[in-house]
Amino acid sequence: MPKVHVKKGDTVMVIRGKDAGRKGKVLSVSPEKQRVIVEKVNVVKRHSRPTRQMPQGGIVEKEAAIHASNVMLVCGKCHKPTRVGHRIMENEAKVRVCKRCGEILS
């Protein structure tokens, strides 16, 4: 299965497309399709028919998935988009690190 460089809950910046430059939190990741859903990015309108939860139906705005290659992880320390590196700690744990400042990413 292909891997994705971001996880659910990460803060990312969109680097390509109509929402380039916008930041948001990753809501979900689909590694098999290499796509991510980012909060308040790539918002589309969907028509929904009436249901029990929404009796009148109508037009609903929701986030659509974008390709994972179009987002970069934002470092918590330097607050800039960065590539993700990996480092093995003393206790054999593999952690993600910022390529700009070397800070450990959560």
C-alpha cells in the first residue's frame, strides 16, 4: 500500500491548485487513493435530498479530497511548510522531523 507523508490532525498548507497558500487541519487521509481532506479547503456544493436529519434537504457545502502531493506539512516551531524527514531516537522509535529546523513533529 502506498504511504502518505501526512497524518490525520496535521496542519498542512496547500501548495497547488485553486486553494494554494491556504492552511488547514487534515480531517482524513486515504492512503490507497493518495488523497487527503483538509479543513476549509476545496469546498464544494452538494445537493442532498431530504432525510430525517435534514428534513428540507438542500445544498450542502463540504470539503472534497485533494491529492496528497499538493499539500506540505507545516512545522509547529518555524510555522513554515516543510518536507518531512525521519530520525531514529535512542529508544529505537522512528519520529518525523522538520527538514528546515530539525524540530520533532508530533
